[in-house]
Amino acid sequence: MTELLQQLVNGLVSGSFYALLALGLSVIFGMLGVVNFAHGAFYMLGAVGAFVLLDTVGLSWWLALLVVPIVLGILGMAFERLLVARLVSLDPLYNFLLTFGIALILQDVVRLRYGVASQPYSRPALLDGSVDLGLFDYPKYQVFVFAFSVVVSVLVWLALTRTRVGVIVRASTERPELTRALGIDVRRWVTPVFGFGIALAGLAGVLAAPMRAVNANMGADIIIVIFAVVVIGGLGSVFGSVTAGYLVGMITAVGNLYVPAFSQSLVFVLMALVLLVRPAGLFGREEGVRT
């Protein structure tokens, strides 16, 4: 039982990254209808950015946690304005290919500069060591990652549900056609929301730097799972993406305990089962499914 509980906690920590990434990806898809394949690459840039700032100017992890998402958010807005916006009126396949190409370019740029070897990144001293969770000790940093992701998810949810701007953004994300019909200019919110989604990916990358191997391929290793998470939660559903992120993390962790050879496939088995029962995902709306 202790081992199972420990794996479930591991799953919640892994789900923290899935939740933050899926949240940003879901908002971007809901607002633009764009499947942003470069999302994983921006996650990778978040981790690499934290490493570069520490290695070149000695910027601490705590400051990187603030600086890197802001920089990547601005970069994401420029990316949307200069490239993505030009293809929105065309077949969605064009933007998919664009973001796929951008992901490959970003990976190769990092690979060219730092090679294929993983770069070390130490945990912040304040979060080193472990805490007693009752039945077992657990690394303090992982506890912080889970708590931090929950706080960020709750703050985003409050911003989307309790503020006027948030309500407009959420409506534009989950019901874009109806929002336009009510006379709201959805287009003016697209660029900042796109940048916000990229900033969340960068934030997840900074959190991952002391835990994961910081290398050019770390985004490519996770993006397919994130797509599955978003589909399971429901395309365009903010709440569904976060919930599915933690759910997938726990299922994968339990799979690692009992069926390690099959654990990575469990995500896609779950996705297939959900789509058979609810084609729009757990929290998606049938009328909101894009074809």
C-alpha cells in the first residue's frame, strides 16, 4: 500500500507538468483552433533558458522562474503575430506544419549549441532534502512542484471565472463562434492569450529543469502525451485539461508499478476509451468539437 501511495504521489508530480502544459495548449487551441506542435519546444526552451541564465549570468532558479516565462510569453506573442496569424484563415493543417517546423528548428538550434548530452541543473538549496508525508519521506522539491502547479492552476481558473477579461477569454476559448456572435472582438485577445499559453509552457520547463534531463529532445518526448491529455480532458476545456493532466500522471505512475512495459501505452488506451464514450472528451462539449 505504501508503494502504491508513493507511486500515486509520483503521478501527481508528473501530472503537474502535464496540467500546466495542457492548460496552455488547450487555451491556444480553443482561441485559434491551432494545434501548436511547438508547445513542447517552448517547454524545452523554459528548461534550457533557466540553465543558460544560471550558467552565463548566475541567475538563480527563483529568478528564472519569473524571468523565463515572461520572456517566452513575449516571444510567443511575436511568433503568433508574425507567423501563426498569417495562416489562421487557411486550412488548419498549414499552422500545424508551421508549428511542427518551428519545433524542429528550435530543437536543432539548442542541439547545435549544447549537443545531445543532458545539462545538469541543481535543485535550489531551499528545496533540497525531503519532507515527511507520514508513510514515507518525499523530496521537498517534488512537493513544491505539485503545490506550485495547483496554485497556478487555481489562480488561472480564478482569473478566467472571476474577472471580466477572464470571462471573455474563457468564452472565446470554449465558445468562440458564440462569442463573436455577441459582438466581442475575439481577435484582439488572441495574441496575449497565445503568449500566455507559451508562458505556461516555459514555466513548466523551468520547474522541470532540476528534475528532468535538460536537453533539446525533452519537449519532443512529452508533447504527444500532452496532446492525449488535451483530447482526454476535452478540446478547449480549461478545467478538463488540468484534470486530465493529473489523471494521466497518476495512471502512468501506477502503470509503471504494475505493468512497466505497458505504462506509456495506458495514456492512449485511456484516450481511446474516453473517445468511444465521449467523443468530445471528459469535459468537452459535443457542439464544440472541431472537424
